[in-house]
Amino acid sequence: MKKFLLIPLLIFSLNCLSQETPSSLLENLCEYKTDGLGKSKGLKIKIKFPCNWKQADGDRPHVVKKFSYDLGDGSSLNQNIVINQFPYTPSNAEINDMLSSQGLKELVGKSGTFISGRKIKIDGIDCGEVKTQMVRETTVGTIYLYSIIYYLVYKDKLIVLTCGAGADNDSRAKEVFENYNIIFKSFANSLVILSKWE
């Protein structure tokens, strides 16, 4: 009888041990680099992401690369790299205005509900960090999204790193977003602008 009780316990234990955790995703990282061609608009950068995440080319004009991970319960994680080009190189005053609390709210605009924003540094460059919440109606139903977006200006380029968690209900999306925040911060902090050294 004891043998029969041990088998389900062993299977349960193995399932628990095999589940990915935020910290385990950071144990095996891969590197993605742009070569300056195409959507990267002459800019060379590199960034690290969990190796077991799916990669895809961006399907929109400014989306350079997309990374995603399905948690298997209807919720998912995603990270995108977007590079836009200004018609000129913004001045320090213009960048400071853009990265101010009001400027960050305007950057978010109508694409989501502004939760918070602050100025930080990534790769030695001033950067805006914004948290947002969004509800998106799709053909498969309502998706709730929580995102953290990083805005960096380098010369005449605006680099936007969008990291988010989505689920079919608001509380689950918020929970996943908070639990996997370490992944998003790691993604942003790993950014290196290679063009600075050429």
C-alpha cells in the first residue's frame, strides 16, 4: 500500500520541480544583436533574454524583435524591441522634457492607462521607465495586459523596450506581471548600445 502512495507523491514532486520560476528563467540567457540593417535603422545593440523564450521578427514597421513565453495557463510574458528615428537629434532639454513625469504620460497617450513613471539610467543613458495597464479586445476574447516600458534616446533614435504580462483576467495578469518583474528588469538592464563604441 505504501508503494502506491509514494508513486503519486513522486510524480507531484517532479512536476513541482520542473516548473519554471522567474529566477530559473535567468539561469540560461541568450544574446540578441542587431547589425544596424533594416528595422534597426543603423543602430547596433545587444540584449539578453531567456533562451527558452520564442523569438520572432516584428510584424509592424518599427518592431525589430519579439520574445514571448507561454506559462501554460492562458497567461503569457512578452518583450519587444522597437527602434524609431527622429527627424533630427533631440536636444538635452527636449529629452529631459520627454522623460519628465508629464512627458512620460504623454508618451503612453491612449495606448494604455498610466500607472507610474520615473527616470532611470540604462547603459549610462537617461531612460524613462513607465508602468501601464491595458485591456485589449481580440477575436479570442478580452486580454488584460500589464507592461513596463523603457524609453531611451540615443542620438536621433528612440529605443523602446516593452515588457509585459497578459492573461484573460485582470488579477492573473497583474499577479504574473509582479512575479516576473525581475525578468523584465534583467532584459532592460542587459541592453548595450554597441554603436557607442564604433
